[in-house]
Amino acid sequence: MKQIMFLLGCLLLITGSFAQKTDQHLQQQITQLIAGFHGDIGIYVHDLKKNRTIAINADTVFPTASMVKVPILTGIMDKIHKKELDYHQVLTYKDSLLYEGVDILGSFKNGEKIELSKVMMLMLTMSDNTASLWLQTLAGKGTRINELMDSLGLKVTRVNSRTPGREVNRNMYGWGQSSPREMASLMEMIVKKQVISDSSSQMMLRLLGRNYWDENAISQIPSDVFVASKSGAVDATRNEVLFVNGKKCSYVFCICTKNNKDISWDESTNEAWVLTRKLSKLLWEYYN
């Protein structure tokens, strides 16, 4: 079964790449937009209606920061699909799970009860790190999640933190790593109901459509348009992956940055976040 899933994942990526054509006009606009950025940047865009793509450093490996929570979600959904976990099962929070920060789950008292579904919501909607690390363990740890990524044909998308054998990668990339093409491809496979199962993919997409952090790429999309997304940020890295489904358009895009000179946390002025908003606005207006 693992070999079949791996071959299917590879086939989906390979056949898709052969059929796709580069949108040269849009590529030129994006190249001009990102010129002069003070850091390393990678972008991948796939127009799902016309099957046109844009790839700029799209296969370069970047730190995921909190985008790693999409692979973690995949691991949890695999457990739910196999009935090893239940979406509504009640879990017991322990103080040992605490990841220091400002997480909602971290404010729980030892022994408090919470549904698995709500822990998943906290990971994706609030990007709660305590919830995410708990779910990473419940999913079978990074090792199992990485096996799933490999089965989907994703060769560089990996969980590094708390994963045996990934210490060197963790020092380089932090919690997780991916490329713009692979992270966008994972989102696209979810959209096309190709991850775990039809029903699992649909649930994942709904969960990814409830993002509290909506002031950057999402802010440039009209509020009546469905958007599924996950962002991630640490000092020198700002990332975002989106699926946008409008009346006239349907597209996936991912922007990743690293080694950013601007490590400020003011969303209105940070260079990478300003650029992310400009890119999202450009894509929305181009496709509409």
C-alpha cells in the first residue's frame, strides 16, 4: 500500500508538471514585484482553471515555521481515517505539554478536558504551538508524518523538530521545511480530494478555511470568497500558502522567504509581509 501511495503521489506531481505551462506575462510582473527584496524568496502559483504556473525559486528549501501544521494535520487525519483517533474524542491536557508562549491551550490547567477537534482548530485557526506539538505526537510523531509526505510524492516537506535523525535539518530550518512548489502542491492535493480520502480532504479544507491570521495575503481577497490558508513566521522567515476559489478564478499560491533583513514584527511595515500583500493583490486582480 505504501508503494502504491508513493507511486500515485509521484504520478500526480509528474503528470501535472508536464501539462502545465508558464504564464510568462504574470511571471514577468511577479519578477518585477519582488526585485530588490532583502532576503531569499521563493514563489509558486498554479492557476487551476487554465493550468498555468509561475515558479520562482519554487524548489528551494525554506523553513516552514507554522506552515508545518498542514503536514501535521495530514498525520492526524490519517489516524482519524484509520479510526485510531476519533474527531470528537475527549483528551486530557497535562502541564507537561506546555510550549512556552501566548497559546490559548497553554493557559489550560493540568487535567482539563478538551475535544481533539478543538485542539485541531487551535492548531490551524490560532496557530497554537502547544496544540500543534501535542497533535504531532498523536499523529505518530514527525517520523510518521514524514512517511505520509513521502507517500504523497513530497520529497523535501518534512517535520524536523522532535524527530529522530532530523537534528541537522532542524538546526538549518527549524520545526519544519518545505519548498513553495511542494507546500502549494500539498494544498492542491487537499483541494482535489487526493489526501487520505475524499472525506478527509474535505474536512481538512474546511479546517484550513478558518484562519484567524488574515491580515496579510488573505486581506487582499474579497470577504465573500472562500480561502483556505496557513501562514508561518519566525524572525527571518515569513511564509503563506493559499487556495483561493472565486467565481471567476481558482488558484493556489505559496510565498516563502528566509534570511530576511527585516525581522520586525509590525505587520504594516515588515518588508516580507508588505510584499505578501502586494503579491496576493496582484494575483487576485490578474485572475479577475
